[in-house]
Amino acid sequence: MGRVDCTPAHHKAAAGADKETRARHKALDRSRRNTNTDQYGPSVRQQKRAERRTAAGLPTRQVSNPGGARHSRGDGVPLRAYRHDTLSGRYQRTRCDHGAAAHRTSQAKQARAAQVAARIVATHGNTITVEDCRIATWARLWGKRIALFSPGMLVTALDHECHATGGQFYRAGTHTTAMSQHCLCGARVAKTLKQRTHHCGHCGLHGDRDIVSAALAACVELANPDDPRTAAVDYRLAHALRDGLASQQEWEGSVIRHQSPPSPDGRSARTGSHHHPAAASAEQAALGLPPNRPRQQRGRRGNSQKRQPPNCLAPHDPLRVNS
């Protein structure tokens, strides 16, 4: 199991893109006001400056870039429609650049979602179960984070990838499962949204909240695959999965305890009969785009051989997406 997170590089790139977008919006608004000064009123600062000039007996200065609101009726409707405004050539070029940048950003998000979905299917198999959540509600609560990660694109890419490789994609209702509020042992562990660590007082399981929920998603069964409300967690399978994870963690802990400290040259120096490689996430396990759906290149004949997905511990493999 692994997490799909936004890296610091993604955050930095998104911050730079947001800064450029705000600059273009300001340039568009400034250009529209400069070419349509009769449709806008002065700002508060400009109004006070005009009053001071009048009190000092100075001539009135015409404002070339009014910063106030647009002239409108009592109900807020502009006196003149925006489509009748005069637009300069620079405004039109900036607007075209803004549209092209938005299109590039959307294409980049779709490409990243397709790559992440391909890696998930290659690592965890082509039968995946996700929670049936309303992403529109997430967007109202966390607009910037949702726009950065685009979970809707990832879910759509997973659905397409699963069906393209002959698998199944299921959605489990949260009302009947409540996977984020339960443990693998079946006990209910209530957690607030800001609490990201799972700790069960009944069985002592301690781990990441999303990883535990993803493990429960592997044990979900649906009476009707097309109806997410018929989803239920098979806790007998969850108990077996919990015992397997506990034994694996105990074995890994014994290996780590018997490992010697790293050598000065940076190479690992292990002793004993155990040899356990460093654990990696699902996205790090596949460095390149896996050949789930090999596309036939131009000038070549025949189909490339498909690689079978790895065997899974459960019929429904877990997946948990975080912003």
C-alpha cells in the first residue's frame, strides 16, 4: 500500500502558475478600465485625492485608470454590457495567452492523472475500490488543494484504466462502510478530519488513517456492483488481513533491529540471514510508465506482450487518495 501525495515540486509549480494567473487577471482588468473609463467610477483613494485638489483650488484631473466599481443599476446589473466594451489589441493577446495557459494546465493534470492511475493498476492490480464521495463538496471546502490535486481526474483515469485492462472499478458508499471511522478489528474509532493517525484502543493497531481505510477498502463487498449503497465491509477478511499485516510488521521490526549501522561510504552493511530491501510507496515502486496498455507505434507490426498484474492479497485492492 502507498500514498499518492503532491510533492513540494508540484506545490512550487502550482504557486508559480497561480502568480502568473493573477498577473494576467490584473492586466486584463487594467486594460479594460483604461479603454472604457466612462463605465467605471473612481476608487476611494482617487475620490479623496480629487476632493483635496478641489479644496486646494487646483483644477480637476481626469483619471485615466479608474479603480472603482462599474456603473450599474440598483439591482447590480451594469448599465452597459461587457460585450459592448472596447478591447485593445494587448487585451486580446493577453486573453489568448490566458486561455492557452489554462488549456496547458488542464492537459498537464490529465496526463499526470493517467500516469498515476497506470502505476496504481500496475502495482495493485486492475480491480480497485474507492469511496463514493462528492468531490464538489471537497472543492467548496478546500478549493486550492482540490484544484491542485484534481482527485476527480484521478478517479476518472482509474476507471478508464481498470476497464481498459479488463478489470473492475467499484465505488463504495461511505454511509454503510464508514471506513475512516473503523478499525480492521471491527471496532469503531471516531476521528475528526484533522486527526490523520489511527489508533485503536481495542486491538492496539496504530498507523496512518488513510492506509487503514485503504486496507478496509480491500475487504468491501457489494451486493449490487452498480449501487454504492449496497457496499459492506467483510470484517472476517479484515481480521485475516490485520493478522497478516501484524506478522509482517513484526518480521520487519525484527529485521530492522538486527541491522547494523550504515557504513561510512553510504553502502548498506547488513548482517544475519535476513535481507529486507527498503520499503517504497506504490508510486515509487514503478519509476516509469508501466506497459498496462501498450500502444502500437507507427512503423511496427504486431502487438506487444501484456504484462500480467501482480497477485493481490484481497479481491478488491485498497486505494486511498489524499490531497
